[in-house]
Amino acid sequence: MPGADKVLVTPKRFGNKWGYDLAVTDSRASVQDYLNALNRVIEEFPLSRGRKKVRACAGCDLCCAERAPLTWIDVLRLQEYLGFTDLSLQEVLDKVGYIVVDGPVVDIMLRRDSDERCIFFNRQNRLCTIYPARPLVCQTFICCPGTRRAAGVRETVVNCGEDELVRRWLMQAREKGEKPGIHEGHRPSPRLVDWPPNGFSGKKHYRQVLLKEICPPETWRQVYSPAN
């Protein structure tokens, strides 16, 4: 994989279980480099699954019933994969997302069905029907142990990506002179000013988002280990 060596994901022993650690070796590493490295380890290494005694994730649906926050780029990828390119952001989110607003707080998640499983989960073969375009949170989750710095990078990428999605959603509503459409709310009062631009702003692909630009200084200090 081109550029995968900019991010190193390595197996790490946690007692009698195998998990992983993460280090960024190049300051130009992108979120796509992170995804490439992590996906390769999940697919190739015998990591210890904590929720189910299996050696691979295929066919296990336990994480498909959990909250899955969406990023701005996730929605762009889903929009293209599902053929929704002619729809507005609000229209796409009405189909694939679930928008919850509690006062000023906004959470935009992948939509789930009445059985609390993701709408894209195939109940017959127990596999994902949008696997090539699955969201970042799905790509980066595995129920095995991980180091604190690995968890910090994942949290940062997910949060920044969702923040940009919320910003775009609010911007589109303002441009149209409409109230943003929500699916569940309690005294909703979101304000665009609370979602300033970040490292995801103006980007359409994960390869364009640099980890250094979105990681807080402390997280970057912990995870950055320049290659000799």
C-alpha cells in the first residue's frame, strides 16, 4: 500500500491478549495512511477479539448495533457509492443518517433499523452491504486492546470529521434560509459559530487530511516518532 509506512500499527501484548499500538513516522501522514495501516493489521494479524471468540470480524455483527458517528468525508463517500450525488447534504442524511440535537449539541450518526442494527447490515449473510464505503468509525474499530495513544488518534479523527459534517450541515441550512432538519431533538439550539473550520475543511478525500493538522499537540507528541 502506497504510503502505509507513514503510519505504523504494530501488535502489542496486553497480558494474555494481543492488541495493537500506533506510531506516526512521517509528519505528512494522512488519515488515509492511518486507515491503510490499521486495516492491514486488522485483516492480517491474529488480534484478540474481546466480544466474541473469533479470528476474523466477518460474520460478527456485535458492533453493527452501536452508535456510528459519521464524518464529512464518510458522507461524501456514501453519497457517491449509493448514487446520491444529485441530493443535497440534508437529503442524504435523511436517508443514511440520524441527526440528534440536544440543546447546542449535535450528533450525526449512521441510521439504524428497528432492531437497532445498522440499516446497511445484511441480516441474512451478516455482512456489510456498503463495505467498500463503510464509515471511518467502522474501519477503525476492532474489539481488541489498544494503547492510549492509538485510542487518542482514533478519537481525534472521528471527532474532527464529525465536527466538519455538522458545520457543513448548518452552513447548508443557513445558505438556503431554512432550519436544519433533525430527527430527534430536545430544545435544539445549534449555532454555526460553535463549529469552526478544522483540518477536514475543504477536503473531499481522507488522503488530503493530515494527521498533524488535526491532532492536539499532546496527542501528536505522544504518537509522532520520526523514522530514522
